[in-house]
Amino acid sequence: MKFDILTLFPEMFEPIKQSIIGRAIKNNIIDINLINIRDFSRDKHKKVDDTPYGGGAGMIIRPDVVYDAYQSIKDKNARVIYMSPQGKVLKQEKVKELSEHKHLILLCGHYEGIDQRVIDEIVDEEISIGDYVLTGGEIPAMVLIDSVSRYVEGVLKKESIECESFSRDLLEYPQYTRPEIFLDKKVPEILLSGHHDNIRKWREKMQEEITNKKRPDLIKGLKN
Ligand code: 4GT
């Protein structure tokens, strides 16, 4: 799976090259290609933004620079996503759907945003990671890459993903490891019993209890 990232701050993506995603990159399962929008400025000072028509605070990224950056990587089979608080809020269902694509192009805004004309011209879909405002789309893009990559074949062990799809829409059961006693708290007896059928039932019951208590909206299927 290939991710092309159009951004003014490619250095911000260093953290995602660690751990599980880092291993997937080294194994050529995931490819993260960073395109610095600034490289496409034709200005002698490499300027990419300007003041908003109509007035107001902040700077807007110019459409021509973004367009030229996009032209350098464009692929008619890729899905172009603009990370934006105006987009649909990312949910696990959408994460799974995006993981079926071979090539995603992620456009990250900064400052007060990007000129609307280039968004209308190149973007297929806008995605938000939640109802709050950030200084840029880079962290949302990393959230999308991390969540989508988990579903790409070879990134995780098969069990890690399958287990989730059975228990869809429920929170996870609590997990324990050694020591058996920690600060006078014992690990639930059933987990030491070796009775795998009872353990499975106990875990399912815990999932329902925890979801009911912490996120009843997930069970009721409420949108927010
Ligand atoms: C929030 C989100 C996002 C921003 C989100 C354009 C300039 C948007 C700054 C950018 N804030 N992007 N994707 N909730 N800010 O996903």
C-alpha cells in the first residue's frame, strides 16, 4: 500500500516510521512517500501562501503550488483525501474500506487552510479525525495511516485483526500478565484455569459490561 503525503512539514512524519509501521516500511508492505509542497513554489523566496481575499486573519496556501505538487504524483487510480475538520469523522468501518485501496494521496493543510479551488479540483473525499481544531492536517494524516495500515496484509499477525472483527463495535476485555499478584491484586482466577471455553465466555461478558459502562452509545448504535 502506498501513501503519498502532500505537506509543508514532511519532518512531522518521522514518528510514524517507528515500531509496527516502521517494520512494515522496511518489509516493503507500506510505502510512505512525502512530497514537500514548498518544492513546487515558483517564487524566488519559496513562498507558498498569501493573505485571504476578502480579508481576515492568517495565511492561505496558494492553489497553484498545491496543484503542481499533486501533478507530480497524480495517479488516476489513487484516492485523494483532504484531512479537514469539515470531513466525515473517521470510524473503523471507513478505516477498513480505505485499506482496500492500493494508493492513497493525503493532502495536509496548515495555517488557515488551502484555497478552495484546488480542493474542488483534486480532492475525492474529506476526512476529519474528530470535532476539534488542529494547526495542521499532518497529525490527522498520521492517524489515518496508522489505523489503515493495521488492515494491510502482513502488517499485523492475522489473529490480531480477526479477533477484532468478531467483537465488532465492542470495547476490548481487560488483559493481564505476570506477576500473578501485583499490589495485593490477583489476576482473575478464570484466566489461570486453562479452561479455554470458559475464558472465551468470560471475555465476551467483560466486553459487553465494559462497553455498556464506558461507551453505551456504541451498543445503541448512536452516531455521537
Ligand atoms: C483539525 C482536523 C484537521 C485541522 C481534524 C487546514 C488548516 C485544516 C489546518 C487544518 N484541524 N485539520 N484534519 N479534526 N486543521 O481532523
